[in-house]
Amino acid sequence: MNHPDFRQLQACTEDVTVAALDENSGPPDPAEFRTLYGRLQDAADSLPPLYREQVYYPFMQSMDKLSEAGFNSMLRRDPQKEREAGLFCDIAQAILQNSEAYEAEATDAFQEVVSDLYDGFLSEEDRKGIKPPDQSLIAPLVKWGRPQFGPYTWTAEAAAHFGIKTGIVNLPPANARHGLLAWAALGHETAGHDILHADTGLLAELQQCVHNALADDLQDRALADYWSLRIDETASDVLGILNTGPAAGIGLIGYFRGLNKAYTGKAKLRNAGPANDPHPADILRGYLAAETVRLLHFDNAILWADALLEETDKDLEKITIGRDVLDAEKAKKSAAIVAHTIAQTRLSSLESHSLAQIQNWHNHDEKVVQEIRSHLSSSAPVSECIVSGMYAAHVVAAAVTSSIAGEVAVSTAFSGMTTLLKSMHDANPAWGPLYVRHRGDLAPHRIYTRTAS
């Protein structure tokens, strides 16, 4: 079984720093309407039928309505591309990068991870007894760009302004070749933000539940306000771990350290949580990761949770949220309450199901990860890695844990990961000729399950 081993976490953190300092911004954003329109016309056949129907054609219709004058006006209103112009350009880039084969292997690998994480919460196989999501029913499209913003997502709610019916997930272009731990953050962006916005009322209900639990258990309304006002980012961390397992927890710790090294010169989790930051303080997110892992359904969950807690404690100094100092033990207790509330509360927006009932991490997931790790560290071609029950989340988890444990170099784990994910993407029915929303929809409903002998 997969035991926590962080002996090469520093090397993985340094890999994140190198990627964060890489100034590659990817393909330039479109600046001329007619040229963009022509490139997009050539891109139609590069997308599978479902994406042509729900992304490509609606976007082209939006372009027709926008017109060249409207396009130029939009760019003038949003020159930094942080609002409508940024969303528009990102949708266009997601279509064009797929069509024009920008970082072809890494793009398909990236798309496979996003598709798998989305499928994990929204497919018929995983949502038994729960209505379909209200917003998006197909996995987000992916793209590379805007390294200054790091990994981010435009939810289906936002993208609907241009008529498309899914979200867009971005990674900095450097992460197509290095910065492995950034891939562990994809659970936060996809299994987090995009899922939380797919079910009407889910985010608001979680926010109220978290506030009530903290106010009742800790009698601290200010702390309850702090966590609940950051529910989108907080719940996204929890959902990422439910879908990718403990690798997402240690991955986030190493990722934040690597980014902070690039930006501040110190490879440490931040202990300060400014009032205007929509994210909880890094140190609280480390504790939240540990307590979420503690709730997972595999035998070594407590061992992993304690290891994550110990790793987070290495960066503990004086925790401040806004102007207030937060006692460390109270911080840890609040993280445990938040993790439990988000993962295990039965929610009316999910027809009395909890998020942990829809997706969790089990012993069989650990077994699959261990088998993939054996392949990554062997001399056999990674393309020969065929493991029953293997999904993209397992591949990312195996690459992250094997490199952090020092079983393989970070670069070897990264290249093995993208090769495997590319081959899985090539076999994904959602990217074939059929109208398949999620791979998990193609699952038989059996009348009886035979127990393994």
C-alpha cells in the first residue's frame, strides 16, 4: 500500500519554481477579427461532435453577433484581458490550440485529466440517485496561456455569456513540460470550481453549512465568516482531494511552496490571510488538506493525514486572518470542521447526498496508483502500462507520489504521465465520433455483482 514518503518534495518544489519563473506566454491572443474568424473556420473538424454542437457553433454565432466593431470595442474595454475580452480570447484559444496542435501531447494529456475529474462527479455512474447537474454537462475545454494568473478556470456560468455550454481551464504554458505539481492542482480547478457551479444552489448551501458548523462548534463568528466567505476556493480544495486522493494534498503544499519561492524567495506556506484574498491562508489550506485526507476511504488515510499535518506544521509561524491572530490549535480544529462539513454533509441541492458519497478515494485507487508507480520506475516503456481500472486521476497521483518519494526523477515522472494520459485521451469515447458526454456514462447497470473469489 502507498505510504507517505516526502523525501524528494523539495526537488518537486524547485521544479514548480522553475516553471513559475518561465516567461513563456504561449500563442499570442487574437488581435484581428477577420484573421481569427478564418482560423476558427478551419478548426471546426478538430473537435468531436458534442463539442462542435455545444462549443464551436455557439461561439461562432456569438462572433457573428459581436462583429468586428464589437470585437475591437471589447478589447479596448478590457485591455488586460481580465474580464470579457479574456474569456473570449480563452475560448478562442481552447479551440485553436486543439486544432493547431499546440503542445499536442501535453494538450491531450491535460484534456484527459480535466475530462476524467469532471466525469468523476457528474457522470451517470457516479451520480446514481441524483439529478443531472443544472449547468454544464460536458467537461471543460483546456488551453495554455496567461502564466501570470497560474492555473484558473472560467466556469460554465461565465462562458455562457458567449453561448458555449462548458467551462475553460487554463495552465501556464511552462506546465506543458515541467512543474509537475501544478497538475495536482487541476482537481481544485475542475473537480472544484466547475463542479461547484454546475449544481444550482450547491455553493450557497455549502457556505451556510460551513458558517453554521463553525459558529456552533467554535463559538467564533469571525472565523466562521472567514471560512464561509472563501467557500468557493475552500470547497474546491476538498473536492480536488476527494477525486485525486492524498496526492492532491501533498501536491498543493509543494505547489504553494514553489510559487512562493518564485514570488518571494521563500519556499514556505504563507501564514497570513489578507482580508481581500478569496483564498484561505496557505497554512490553513495545508491543514484543510490533511483533514480532508483523514476522511478518505482507504486504509492509510490517517497515516497520510498525520504526515500532511506534520509537513504543514514545518511552516507554522503566526497565523493571521485579516488583522486577527489565530491560535494554531484553533486553526487546525476549524480546518477539521470545514473538511467534515463540506465532504460529509447531506445536501438538499444534491438530493440528500454528500459530496463524499459521489466521489471518494478507496483501497482499489491506491492499488491502481501503486501499479502505475511500478511502471513509471521500471525500464519497460511506459506505453505498456495497462492497469485495470486506471483513470487519469490515478496517473497524476502516481506521477506526483513517485516523484515526491524519489522513486523517479521529476522529469521522468512528468514525461511518463503525459505519455500515458495522451494514450488514454486517444481512447476516450467523449473525444470520438459519438455523442458521449462522459466516459462514465458508458457503464452497464448490472442486476448482480459477483464477489471476487
